[in-house]
Amino acid sequence: LCCPELRGVFSGLGFEPQSLDHLARIYLVTLQALALSTRMIVARLRDHGVNVSRLVVCGGLGHSELFLQTLSDVLQLTVVQPAEQEAVLRGGCILAAVACSMVPDLQAGMKAFATEPATA
């Protein structure tokens, strides 16, 4: 979906104390870069006929209101979080259950480990 050869770097960062303003700008630019990269992925999906109407975000940055709002603004999509606070962990458990033959396939695993639906 994206070019795996592309890389980003922050050059010149050292261990010397940085101003809080400087660190906040680096954080904001990083969030914006992630949102813009996600926009490229969504555009590529749409180019291939996938209807993307909302984005479900989980994991560490999914707890950042600033990141969620940045994603929503950049993508012009509704961004939602799963009701499950540990969705990534639950997904790992589902994959493990399938791998250990505790459930026959991913669909059965998702049903067995289901919680409430995603919320806005």
C-alpha cells in the first residue's frame, strides 16, 4: 500500500535538554506525519475500490485525543475507538486461539472473544 523503502528521520536530536516547546512541536509533527501517511493508505485503498467510510483506531496512540482529531481532520472521516481498551491484546488472543486450534478460524475466534461494538 505504501513504499516500504521510504524512511523518516529526526536529525540532530541529542541528550541535551530540549525546551518543552521544541519537544511539543516534534510530537505534533510526528502525529501529523502519521495522519498524512494514513491518508495515503486510505487513498490507495479507495483507488482499488475499497469503500472507506470510517477508521477504527486502537493501540497506544488511539488514546490520544489530539491524534484522533488530527486523523479525523486529515482524512475527513469519522474516527472511532473500540469499546475494548485492549483491542490489540484481544486480537493477539484470537490469533493464538486459532493457532492452537481452540477455535476453527478467525471468524469463530472473533465471535468467541467478542465484546461490545465500536463506539464513536
